[in-house]
Amino acid sequence: MKKLICCLAKLFALLAVLGALVYAAVLYWDKIMELLCKVKGMLGGKESCSCGDECTDYADWEA
């Protein structure tokens, strides 16, 4: 019985950590993509990345 409780506690702890990682990824998705765009720009050199240009994404939306 003690082994079962320990195993369930480990499982719940693992699920909590995975949930926190998913939550952080969703919360900081824009910053993660911006960082990846900067790294891609440093490694690629001449290739430009349009990650930070959200104005063109919503240009046709008139409020």
C-alpha cells in the first residue's frame, strides 16, 4: 500500500511539473518565438525574419 501511495504521489508531481511547463510555454509563447527569431537571424545572417511584425498580420482589421 505504501508503494502505491508513493507511486501516485510521484505521478501527480510529474503531472504538476508538466502542467507548469505547458502553462509557461503558452504564457510566454510570443517571447519564445521572438528569441528563436533572434537566434535564427544570428545564425542565418542574411535571412530576415518577420516574427516581430504583427502590424501586417492585422492590417486588414479596421476597428
